[in-house]
Amino acid sequence: MTGETRPAHAAVPGPDDLLTAVVETLRDEILPQAGGRSRYLLKACVAALETVRRDLVAGPERAEVEAAVFAALEVQDEQALVSQIRAGLTPERFARVVAELDRRTDVELRVLGRG
């Protein structure tokens, strides 16, 4: 022992760590042995867990960006924005909406690891 003390919580894996471990176990150890329908179902489960993990990690950043987009567009939420779009937008408003939605898309792509 080095005499170094670690916080008690340092050894406790977080939700992201747990999901990563489950995904890796399913994908790397169980999936190669599966066949047919079981293989398909395991792939679907792995994809779902990866989505949950990604959403868990990115959730706070997504929420911040979404709130900033709605504030910049002076709408309360996505439904209000959809209503405005359906009612028709001026060219200037359309350009502003596109720019803000592009900003939101950039965050989504970064979260997905494609940006």
C-alpha cells in the first residue's frame, strides 16, 4: 500500500461504465457464439444499450443546446416551432431557423461520433 487514500466512491462504476461493460460482454463474448434469431436479438439489444449510453452521456449537453436553440428562436418548445413552420416563415425567419437547427444537428453528430 502506498498510503494513498481514494474516495470511497472512486471504485464504484457509474452508469456509463456499467452500460459499457454490458455492451462489451454481449458484443464480444456472447454474440460471436449466438446464431439465428438469438444473434439478431443480441445485436438489437447491443444497439439499444449503446443508444441509451450515448443519450445518458450526452443528455445534459443536448438539453443545453436545445434550450439555447429555442431561446434564440424565441419559441417555447419544438411544438411551437413546428406550428410556426407550418404557418409559413419569412425568408429571414427561415434562414434563422435553419441556422439554429444546423447548430443542434452539429451537436447530435458530435454525440454520435460523426462530427
